[in-house]
Amino acid sequence: MKIYTRGGDKGKTSLFSGERVSKASPLVEAYGTVDELNSVLGVARALHEHNDKLAAIMHQLQCELFECSATLAAGKPDDPRVSDDDVANMEQWIDELTAEMPPLTNFILPAGHPVSAALHHARTVSRRAERLAVSAFESEEGRFDAVALRYLNRLADLLFVLARYANHVHGAPEEPWQSRQQRS
């Protein structure tokens, strides 16, 4: 596969359908941000260095993010590559991992172990991808299946839980947020 084609040198790119669109289109912004999210998640995986449940979940999510990008880039509402089964799977992980940790009693700062910090970064990129996908969906109605919106929404929830879980398995304490009054 050739890396460069020169086809995008004038600010256009092709969707899977072959349609040429601006690289600044909401759709391209959305699937480009999903690609960015996949890279951030890759950093979290590289920092983790263990072959365990957390590593397996992050690996599966990276594979699914390619499917999510394909759903957005296909430009066809009848061709979803992510499904409500994927969303349900994420909900199951959220419930299972949450049950293994102490209950959350207040807001926490995105910090702790480097894996946790990277997963918090992934969570915020996921929320941005979600906002951009919603914008694309609303501006280009019906161009992709709405399951991608549900997937990205639940993914950000899961990434929050994974960030907490990373601190948990690495023995790093969670740092509670304190208001200005509490800090003085």
C-alpha cells in the first residue's frame, strides 16, 4: 500500500464511497479525532506493559475504534461497523471493573499512574470525538448509523472507569479534587 497519493494536496479527501469532501468537513473532523483517540489509547497500552484484563480491553477498544472510524467514513447509514452489542459489552466492563474498586465518593483529578493519566487523556479526546460526530450527524443527517454516537458516548464512560482501574491495579491513589476553600 502506497503511503502518499497526492490526492489530498488541495484540501480534499475521499470517503469510503469515493465521494470527495473537504478535509475540514465535520465528518472528516470526527473520524480524524477517532484516529487521534486510537493513538492516545495506544500510548496508554504502551505505558501499561502488562498482559492482563486492562491490556486486553485497551487492545479490543483500539480494534473497535478502527471500526468506528470506518462507520463514520463510510458515509452510509446502513453500514455500521460498531454495534449495540459493542455498547453493551462496554457497559458490562464498566459494571465489572467498578465492582472491583472502592466506590467513587467525589470528583477526582486526572492523575496518578501514567497509564491512568493517559486514559484520562483518551477520555477527553473521546468526548471531543463524540461532540464532533454529533455535529457531523446533525449537519450531514443520515450519513452514518447513530450507533456510532452511542458507542462514543459509552466509550468515554468506560475510559473514565479504565483510568480509575489503572490506578487501582498499579497501586496509585486517586487524588480527590478539592475546592478552593478546601485547599486553603
